[in-house]
Amino acid sequence: MASELYNTIDALSREKGIDPQIVVSAVEDAIVVATRKYYKTQENLRAQLDKDTGKIRAFAVKTVVETPEQVEDPVLQVTLEDARKLDPNVEIGGELQIPKVTEGILGRIAAQLAKQVIFQKVREAERDTVYNEYISRVGEIVNATVKRVEGPDVIFDIGKAESRMPRKEQSRLESFAIGERVRVVIARVEKASKGPQVVVSRAAPELVQNLFQTEVPEIYDGTVVIRAIAREAGERTKIAVMSKDKDVDAVGACVGMKGMRVQSIIRELRGEKIDIIEYHEDPVTFAEKALQPAKVSRVTVVDAGEKHLEVVVDDTQLSLAIGKKGQNVRLAAKLLGWKIDIKSEEEKRQEVEQQMSALTSQTATPLESVPGLGEGLIEKLAASGITTVEALADMTPEQLEAIEGIGPKTVEKISLAVNNYFAGLEGGEGAVAVAEGEGTEAPAEETAEEGSAEETPAEGEIQEVAASAEAPEPGSGGEVAAQTEGGEEDTSSKTNE
């Protein structure tokens, strides 16, 4: 029959949830400490609790050696001859136990010291038990009772231990009363100097997942699967679900008839908004669904490797797509696991225009590339700030005539030269310029103007250029000269029938 002391130890072990042998070892260690303090010895002491009588015996342990020469430390070693005086059965290499009297001599101070040692050992064992109990249950949902509130932290009783819920693990919509029972998620177990601390959370996505498993039978039996959850506690949660049965609507199953299922979860979360989205493997389609309630115009994959999307919405939908303080697009990005850039139609249009203007500005062909322009004309154009073919092509005839030294006839030359240049780019080298003149085609002839080679206008153009000059008689060679408005001597050419 167990003694009263052992029964007390057994009851304490059940209360603390630890092994009774741990408490017995603590008691024995306490007696050893008290005995060493009383005898002021460095001997190797041991204690032993008798389960039946409840008595604790203390004794010194010495190692048995054969001869006195082998004794290095008399406190720890004894010769075989001396050992057999106390125990005839002892052998070399064995241990000799020498009893130490403890009853009635340890006193009050030794008892207090033993008490401290016992409490310390029990606390250490309790900490290890709590840590081993809850470290494997991280992420699990447990029922907890509010025990007290310490500043911003809430202390819960979760059964074998107390748990702490810091402010960042709480929902801003929630407040707790002493004795209230709530469901919490075991977030982590921390080893601290005061023992392991179990940290619980009401802001973790696992809480929403557990609530859906409880309220939606299709999720519990695996017909509907939760693929992703993005949550900002107290504000909004987005949950992506998919159905393994084509006849079961995943979103409808989670919402329930008249929204009864999801409303029950919203009440548990104290009014937190929940968006239930159908999951898609295609990130483009999934992004369109995830940004609800906003309507998306188009989604473009910018970089599949970096998981980068660009979303364009109507101007009126931009604020709705972004959400309050960017919450909607932030949760959507977290749900997809992709980076999302969201733009309005107007922003995208301006971006495209900037890109086009940048490409246009990068193209700059010098005027010297156009073979139909002389050096004098190029100098006049350059003096007016026109140095590229593209800038020249964008100018109107009125703008060209406003330049000093350029008249209508020179404008026609410029137009013909620029057209021939671009036609050569499109049709390849050797493109021939065609001029219309009373139904006939006349090839351009080479002539000299201000020391440079230029193309001569066709016959119909000569008639226009020489409007103020006397036309030559057919069959006779003559020179036709025309004076331009700017005082520039026009091209001279000879015509032969």
C-alpha cells in the first residue's frame, strides 16, 4: 500500500499533468541538497523514497578499488577491505552505499531549501510538459475561456495552460468579457524565462477556414476545397474555393440558402466582410474574379516568371478596384500570389501615348539623307530649326512659306523630294518619282542649283514654273528660267522634242 506522501505526490502529478516519477525525483534531489548542506560534505550523495513507508533515506556513494594505492580521492573511493566491513557482498568496481542520518537533524532551514528545490523541479517539468503538448498543435483551433485582460493582451485558459493573445493577433471589431468562451488558433509556442508561452490568435486565416469547415458540409467532406485565403482581420477576407463535383456550385455551397451559412460565419467574426471567389488555374481569369466587386476591362501578364500582372479597369471602377486604403487589390494580390499593377483606361491611354511619342522622338533622320534637297536649302531649313526629315514632313506648306527665302515653288520641290525619300524607303532602292502633267510622265533631269545636283521638275511642272517667262517654240531649244518669290533663281533645264 502506498504511503500518504506518495499519494500526495501522485495527486500533485495529476493536477500539474506531469509524470509522478518527476515529482519523486524532485523530492529525492531536495533531500540530497539539504543533507549536503547539513553535513557540509563533497561526497557523492543520493536519496531514495520508499513508496510503501514514505521514508526517504540518504546515503553517500563511494567506488570500490582493490588497494590503498589506487585510492585517488578518499571522499569518492574506498578500498575493497574497508568496503567489505560494511557490505560483505561488494565487489571491485562496485558502489558502496554509506547511510546518512537525516531524521530529526535537518531542521527548518533544510526543509525550506528542500521545498524550493521541489517547486523548481516541478515548474521545470510543467514547462516541458506544456511545450511538448502544444508545439505539435500549432495551427489547431481550440476552445478557450477569457481569464483576464492584461493591458492590450488577453489571457485565455486553454485547458492545461494559459495562453496569451497580443494586440496584433486580435480583430479590431472584437472585445472580450471575463469568462467568455471563444475559438482561437494556436499561433506559436514560445520558450521564455518564465516558461513556455502559448500565443493564440483570432486574426489568422486558419480561423476562417475552420469556421467554413464547420458550417459548410461540402467543405468538411471534401467536395468543395478551399484553395487560398487572404485576410485582414476585422476588415475583409477573400476566400477562393473550387468544387471537385461538376454538379456542385462551390460558391453557392459556401453562401448557403439566402446566405445563411456565410452569415453565421460573419456573426462569429463580429461583422467582418467575406468575399467568396471561384478558383481558376488561369491567373488572368482568377485575377478578374479576385478583384470583385470591381469590373475588370482586361488583364495582361507582364512577367510570368516574376508573377506580375497588369489590370486595366474603367475610370469609374478604379477606386472600387483599389478599395479602401488599397485593401481590395492588396487582398487580391495576396490571394493570387501575384504582383498586381492596377490602372484606369485613361492612365493606360496616356502611358501608350508617352511610349509612342518616345519611339517617335527616337527616330531622327538628318536632311542630308534626302537626295533632292540642295545644300543651300538645307542651310535655310536648319537656320529655322528644321534639321530632320521627320520634322520637315510634319510641316504644312504655309509653315514652310513662312521661312525666309522659300516660296511656293520651293515648297513643291521639298514636297516632291520628301515623298520620293519615303517612297524609296517603302519600295526599296531605285524608286522612281512620278510627276503628273497633262496625262504624260516626264523623267526628272539632273540640273545644278547653287552648286548642288537636284531633280528637275517634269514637263507639266516646267510650264507652271515658267508661267512668267516666254514659252519656246516647238522644235527649237531654249532655256526657260523662272524667278521664285524669294528671289531664288529656279532650276534651268533644256527641253528637246
